Amino acid sequence: MNVRVYPNGDLASIAAAVLIAGQVVDNPRSVLGLATGSTPLPIYRELIAMAHRGVLDFQNVTTYNLDEYAGLGPDHPCSYRRFMQENLFSHLQMRPEQIHIPNGLAEDPDAECRAYDAAIAAAGGLDLQLLGLGSNGHIGFNEPAPHFTTNSYCVRLSEQTRRDNRRFFAEGEQVPTHALTMGIASIMQARRIVLVATGPNKAQAVKRMVDGPVDPMVPASILQMHRHATILLDADAAALL
Ligand code: GLP
């Protein structure tokens, strides 16, 4: 894996936007895997600015998001569908048929996950997958576990992840217990991976991802095995390397 450290999160975000932009300039029909959370927000702002200046055209891009909370519909303020709409898609005038996010309301989540993987495969696979990093080393919602997961599936969220993500939910509202996520195999099949981690609360996970053994208890450590993974860090997240 190719690790780059920047003095601050803004620069790491610009670097990520540059890599994504390069992909889209190179192939305007790119299939992009996208992520949610706080980390991608400045990256999406950069991409929107580039699109508005006419540098990038997303009209022929196809996107597949990593994950969605089970039980949250597209209009729920904390659903990832809504997050993506508000923070990226609406600014790029993307059409619904370009956008794919697991359906959190699917009656049969396993069937939904199988269909999701089949759709990614039918689209030719992911050209580039953007990832954030959970403070426990998760990617997507692949939590630490005794084995690496394979394809997309419905996962029970760890208490740490539910605590970390509490900040996005209104007072008194329950953080969902489950989510639909791309599995590790689905992520690893992406031809290029760009993972961004910023802030001191990611330092431990970054250290274990980069310097530790490949271990399913640190799901992101599998990226050591990927042929084209770029890890973009700010100085705080890289502090223990
Ligand atoms: C969630 C998402 C992950 C994301 C992680 C870190 O759990 N499912 O894809 O990487 O949060 O989020 P943040 O960037 O807000 O720290």
C-alpha cells in the first residue's frame, strides 16, 4: 500500500479529490465506489467545486455506495442515501439511475445484498473505491470479526461504531443495530482503492492497518494485500506510524 502523509486534513482531502478527479477525467464512464461519514465531506466539496468550474463531468459516472443502515429509508435524515443526496449527488445534478445505495428497507436484506453485488459486477466492477476508516479499523461497515467477510451482507454493528456514529443522530433516537454493507471481497475487487483517515482518533487504527499483521480484527489491514491502494493521512492520523 502506498501511504502519503499530509500536514492537515484539508490537504489529504484535496489529494483524494485529485485522485478521484483523475479517474473521472481518464474515464468519464467510471464506476465509483463512494463512502459516507465526516471524512469524505471535504473531498466531496472539492469534487463539486471542480465540477462547477467545468473541470469534471459526472453525467456518465455510475456510483455504488459502501453501505446503508438497516431500517432507515431514503428520506430518513440519517440514512446514507439522504447524506449522499445532500452532500454530493444533488450538487452534481446526478440522475437516479446513476446512483446505487443498498436499500435499508429491503424486506430480505440478504437478497438485497446479493442483488447489489450482482449489479456491481454487471457494471464491470468498481474502478475506484473511496474509503474512510472506523476508529476500530472497520471499512464500510465490515466490523472486526474472526474472519474476513466476503460479499455484501447484513452486519450487526459493534457498540463502538454505534457510539462513534451517535453524533449524526438526534437526541433520543436509536442508532440502528444493523447495516447492509459491501463485504471485504467486494471492496478488494475494486481496481483502485483510496482510503482517507484524518484526526487523532484514527491513529491507533491507522497504525494497525499499515504496520500490523493482516488480521480480520482490523478489517482495513486487508488493504495491505491490494495491488493499488493509496492511503491518505493527515499528521494526526499518522502520528503512531
Ligand atoms: C461509518 C461508515 C464508514 C466510515 C466510518 C468513519 O461507520 N460506515 O464507511 O468510514 O463511519 O466515519 P468518519 O469519517 O465520520 O470518521
